[in-house]
Amino acid sequence: MEITTGLFCGVISSTSPRAQGFYGVTIKEISTEISLMRPAIYNYFETKEEILLGLLTIEYGEWCAGLEGLIVSAKNSGSDSNGRVRYL
């Protein structure tokens, strides 16, 4: 199951009229937001904390991949002539 950034956005974000914050949101509201039955969510996650952790893990991985791409691009293009970019 793929987790997207939209998972919590409509339920938790401060711009949402239904914004309640992380601790005010229920698994039922999350399941409604993503159009997935609540029991199906429990096949993958036991708590909403696990859902958030899964989301953050994916986002962090994508962020790291993007950063690595920028580093490689900078090294290949020679734009890092002063050695400011170091591979992590």
C-alpha cells in the first residue's frame, strides 16, 4: 500500500475546516479521507502514529533521493568548483 502526502492533509492541516491536529484525528476520519475502509487500514497499520511514521519515512526517502540527485548533478556539471557539495 502506498502512502501519499495527501493522507493527512485534508484532515489535519491547519487550512482545513476540519483541522483538529494529529491527536484529534481518528483512524475513521483518515479512512474516510483516503476512501479506504477502516479494517483495511488495520491490515497495514495498528495506529495512526504508524501511519504518520510510514508517511514520514517515505517523504524522507524521497527528500534524500532528491538531495542526492542535486549533489550528483552539481558534481557532474562542475558547478561545485569550490568543493562546497560533499556526498553524504
